[in-house]
Amino acid sequence: MLDHLILRNETPADIQAIGEVTEAAFATLKSENITEHFIVETLRAAGALAVSLVAELDGRLIGHIAFSPVVLSDGTPGWYGLGPVSVLPEFQRQGVGQALIREGLARLRGLHARGCCLVGHPEYYPKFGFVNVPGLGHEGVPPEVFFALSFDGHYPQGTAVFHPAFAAQGHPPDSAV
């Protein structure tokens, strides 16, 4: 299947499908408050999507990944947050998410980013080189689910603050969606 997978930058024509993929990907979670599709919309509306890639298979959008700048309390510049990453349920566990993550990280390196961090599953993200960093975290998040990947060998210390879009509970105010 991955032989025919196309990874590319999102285009305006993809926006509705990205929302649908993101909503479907997270609908399987046992949570009543799924906001990931609002997060992506709000990041886009704020111009904060540093990298936004889609996975396309036979003309159908089946996955999406977003990267946005983070602020580190120690002042280290050039760090980004990964998330959300979304794959339609029927295509999950087939390597689509891995392909999006690897390509997204490569694109961040191409932007001369210094590193990437995320909140995620402890058994999934270490395969990409992400580690728990003592002294680096995100407020209110257990250390075992906060991960960082340095591209230059330097790990900042302190607190990572993701874009305010990660608090989005609905469509951004100026959204036409």
C-alpha cells in the first residue's frame, strides 16, 4: 500500500478533507471532547502551521500531520511541536502515520529547526528518536508522555509551551468552515 502513498504539503483544496480525516482519526478514542480538528483549523487560521503534510492514496486524503512553533522557557529558539497526526481508522497501523512523521521531521530539519517535542504514547514515539528529557516538560503533562527530539544535540531545559491553538474548543473566530 505504501508504494502508492503520496506525501505532500497541504493545499487549500485539502482543508475540508483534513478536518474530516482528523475528526475520524480521533473519534475512536474514548473521549467526549475531541478537539484535534479545531486545533488544526486554529493553527492554520493563526498562520502557525510551519509544516502541514497530507498523505494521499489513489487520490484520497487518508492522513495529515501538523507541526507548529513552541516557546521554551529557557529561550531556546527553533523548536516545534508535532501534532496532531491523524490517519483514517481503516488505514491505521499500516505505516501511514510513520511515513508522515518521518517526512515531517525531515522537512523541519530542512527549515533548520533545532528540535521537536510532543505529547504522545510512550511506546510509539521512541522509534523516531524521541526521548523523555529530564528537566524539560509541559505543564500538567506527566513526564513519561512528553518527548523531545533534538536535531543539533542540545536539549533545552524548562517548560515547552505549545501554540494557544491547542486550547481550541471550536472553530476559530474568522473561520469560514
